[in-house]
Amino acid sequence: MGEQALFSLKAHVFQIDPATKRNWIPASKHAITVSFFYDAGRSVYRIISVGGTKAIINSTITPNMTFTKTSQKFGQWADSRANTVYGLGFATEQQLQQFSEQFKEFKEAARLVRDKSQEKFELLSPGLNISSPQLSQVLCEDRQSPPLLGVNGSSEDKLFRSKSADMEESTEKEQMRKMLSEGSICERNSEAELFSLRDSNAKLVAALHEANSTIDQWKKQLAEYQEETDHLREQVAELEAQSGVSASSEELTQTVAEMEALIRAKEEEISILRGKKPDVNELEKEREEACQRIQDLEVKNSELEKRVRTAEGALASSQDARSRTESAVQKVIETLDVKIYDLSDLRQNLAKLLEK
């Protein structure tokens, strides 16, 4: 006699870790078919799931089993005979509800099969006179088709129950309670860990968006700074062409030296911050581009310094024109000071970004 497939659904299959009894071990890489079968030869109901050529689930349903829904899409049951706990993850809450209802229905059917088996055992006792052909016909009919259940899962009254059946039922209940308790704890821990990972992922995504926004602002500020530097360089060239005179060599040299020292300090800070965040490849690339742009600005400032030194030769013959150009050069110095302050703000923004 073969087995009849009664109901099937697809689900992700898990088994409890036999070592810890707390963690779930995936038994399938993707959703596979999980089916209820009726074995007419042994008059038992089974839950079977096959992955490739391997039987992942082969669980015989007993009246003492309980299917527990631990979340909206996850359920589990303990199999004391296999000494394990099976877990199923469904795609929708409706599928989980369908599986739970079918489990209850076939569990009730298994109870009816057990009760009928006990009745037949009593019929075989010497006190009852039933011919062997009649008994064989009854047994054959029961094995060929599963018991029929009503809509509400109606049952028949139990006539007899042996002490050995009571002891087996009690032992299965205790084992089932223990395994279900351990499985529920594991499920709660897994859900808590999942929520924590989701929260961390959301924070990382928000930080990444903020970092991208800050980098865009920083790029814009750097472009503006470069444009202003080019404009200042043109102004200095115009002043040199008009008067052939520059500010005193000491003041300009000191200003350029301060700018060079400030740029070197910024480069050192960027190197330190780069060492603190070696895993952020995109930010590393942006910082390298910034260093390159700062070096370009330093080259441009060096060119300005050379022009200042050239203007020093004409300083002796242009003392009378110094007063006219001194105010203009002072404005240039003030503008450079403003840009140095902007560069300091840019460094602070970059440090905050890397701290995140």
C-alpha cells in the first residue's frame, strides 16, 4: 500500500541545534515543499519534506504533538521520536494559518486512528466472538483510507486506554514541553537579534546618506575655495601690473609661511583620520582627492610667493606708491584669512563625518 499526499505548502525548513537546543540550523537553502501524507500500510499520518535526494523532514504525527506559531510567519513543533524540533518559515501569514489548521486536523485524525486501534485490540480479546474474516475486512478498510473528520474536527469517545499508552503519552508530553520551551526561547532570541541588526542597518544607511550629503557640500566648498584662490591670484597679477609694487616682503612671507604650516597641519590631521577609518573606501578616495587639491593650492601659493619675491626688487624704487597699493593688498590678505577660516571649518566637518 502506498502513501497519499493530502496537503502541501512551500516553506523554509529549520531544525533546532542538537548541541545547544537554542539556535536554529537551516535545513534548506530555499523554500521547499512540505507535505502531509497518510501511510495506509501503517495507518499513520506523516509530515515529509525532501530536498534533492535527502529527506529533510520525516515526522510521524501523534495525538500529543502541538504546532506552535511563534511569529506571524514562523511555526514549530517538537518530534520526541526524532528527538528534535522542526521550524517552518512561510512567505505569508495565511500560509502559516493553513498549515496550522491542517496540522490540527491530521493530529485529530491520528487520535481517531489510535482510538480505533485500541478498539480493535479489545475485539481480539477471547471474550468477544468475532470471526477472523470479518476482523480482517475491518482492518483492511481502515488501512486503505484515512479517517474522515467533520468540519469542527468531531471525535469518538474513547472506550479503553491501557496503562502503557498513558505512560507513553505522559513521557511524550514532557519531552514535547521541554523542546518547545527551548525552541521558543531560541526563536525569541533570534527575533531580538534580527530586530537589532535591522536597527543597526537603518542607522548605517542614515549615516551613509548624511556622509554623502556632507561630502557633496564639502566638494562644493572646495570648488568655491579653488575658484576664489584663482580670482585672488588674478587680482595680485593685476596689482603687480598696475603698480609693480607689493606689500612688505616680511609680512607677505610670514603670511605665506603660516598658510603652508596650516596646510601641512591639515594634511597630518587628514592622515590621522584616514588611519582611523581604513574600511571606508569611498571616504578614503574622497580624502585622497582633497589632499591632491590642497597640494595643487599649495603649488599655486608657491607661485604667489615667487611673485612676491620678484616684487621685492622693485620695492626700493616704489616707496612713494606703497601707500596706494597697501590697502588693496591688505584686502587680499583679509580674504586669504577668511579662506583659511573656511578651510578650518571644512576640516571640522570632515572630522565629524569620520567619527560617524
